Amino acid sequence: MTPPPAPPSVDPDDVPMRPVVRPEGGDRIFLGITKAAGMSSFVIMALIGGFLLKGAWPALQEQGASFFTGFDWITREGEPGEYGIGAVMYYTIAIAIVALLMAVPLAIGTALFINEYAPRRIRSWLTAMVDLFAAVPSLIYGFWGAELASRYLQEIARWMDTHLAFFPPFRSPTNTYDGSTFIAAVIVSLMIMPIATSVMREVFAQAPQVEKEGALALGGTRWGMIRTVILPFGRGGIIGGSMLALGRALGETIAVALIIIPIYDIRVSVTERGSNSVGSLIATKFGEAGPAELSALIAAGVALFAITLLVNFGASFVVARSRSGAATD
């Protein structure tokens, strides 16, 4: 068996040289400013984390692991209290996930309609309306949800309890539905849907025009072109918009606090009366909290801070590996 031929030798003089650009004068100053601005986000994040850990340390030291697994939030005068965010964290994640399940399909459909189906003369109006919804204060959503929408959403929850009771999350043993996870999640979904829509619409608009026209030229329908070109290209935008919306849903405070009836035990049903969240817990307890309870509230904020960071880092990793994420780097 003859050995494979040796690779040809490369003359060093034939290797192209990469130009080296050394910033000078104003370019050097501008480069330093941009580097400082970029690093400032990491510095600010570290300072926030350090402040939270310092304030939370007394509660974490006193409660130990039971702070994350306990279901009680009891304050005693002159005696150590019992603080646990097991149920509170559960409801925080439950509200966010249920809201995301409702908001993401609406956001994808709205973004596709604006980009691909809406007449050109009204696209700018629709885009402005979506952005306007994102700018409405959460307090307004909370008032609207507590005073008006809750009545109709309770009827929907009652219908689900009657006809879909075979699915445990829709079964309410007490037949009461006010202040539930479901009602809070519906209101939160309306708050996060415009944010996800804006991100997805921008990414969908960057899909290669040549590929879109090629799919239509081959006899594909508009939906076929969307399914084979736009949605695969925009996977990074879908994930990024969803995770950005999830971050807001996890930290939503005032709207949830106005809607829910706080409880501290875990219930599988999302339609049953009562719910909770870390944001609403901090908002309602912070004003009258003593030193021990204040430290416990800050510790709850640390837990929410850590979960939000993990979600965003994971989303950034997935987006960077997607086609649309690579196209925007």
C-alpha cells in the first residue's frame, strides 16, 4: 500500500499577512470609553449581587437550607421568625410559565402577521400599538385585572374546572377561583406579550429575502415559506424574546400583588383560589418588616436574582448558537 503524498510545503512569503490596526489618538480614547461602558454592566451586576448577599446573609445563616424548602413565613416579636420561600418560589415560577405558555404563541402570531400578512400602510400603526402596550405601567394592568378582568377570568376557570377536571392543574377542590395563579398569569401574559412580539418581529424581518422569494418561486404557499424559512431563521429571536418575557414575568410585582390572595402552601391547581410570588411578597412585606424579616426578604430577592441570571445566560447561549443569533453578531 503506497503512503499518501506529503502535503505541499508552504512558503512563508506566500502566506497573506493580516493587517494590524493600532488605534491612535481619538480612536484610542473612543475604544477606552466603549470598553469601560461594556465592563460597567458586569461591575454593576457584581455590586448588586454583593449588596443583596450582604443583606441576605443574616437570614440565610439563621434559616439555613430550610429557607429555600420551607413553606412558612411567620414573624414573631422578640423571637426568631420562620421564613421559607419554597411555596413562594413555586408560585413565582408557575405564574411565569403559565403566562409564557399563553404569551409566546400570541407573540409569534402577532409578529408574523405584522411582517408577512398586514398591508404595508398599517404595519407601522400595528408596530406602534404593540410598543404602546409594552409601555403601559404594570399598575394599570393590576387595577384592570383586579377590578374587571378577574370576574370574567373566574368564569373561564369555572368552565375549565367543570369540563377539564381530569387534568389536575385545572381541577379546583374548593370551587373558588379568585386571586388564583391562572388569573395572575393571564394578566402577566398580556404584559409580556408586547416585549416578546417586538423582539420576534425584528428578527423575523431579517430573514433572507432571497430564500423567502425562492420558497415562493418553487410553488410554496405563504405559510410554507414561513414554516421553512422564517421560523427556522428566527429561532434565536423566538428564544430570546421568550426568555426576555420570562425575566419580566418572574419579577413582576405590583400587578401580581393586586390580583393574588397570598398563600404559603403548594397547590397543584392553577385555577384554585390563592397564589404568591417573590415580587409581591417583597412589595407587601417590605414597608413594615423588622431587621430579621427584612433580611429574609432580601434573601428571597437573591433567589429570584439568581434564577433570572441563569435563565438569561441559558437563553444567550442558545441564541448565540442559532442561525439568527449568528447573523446578528
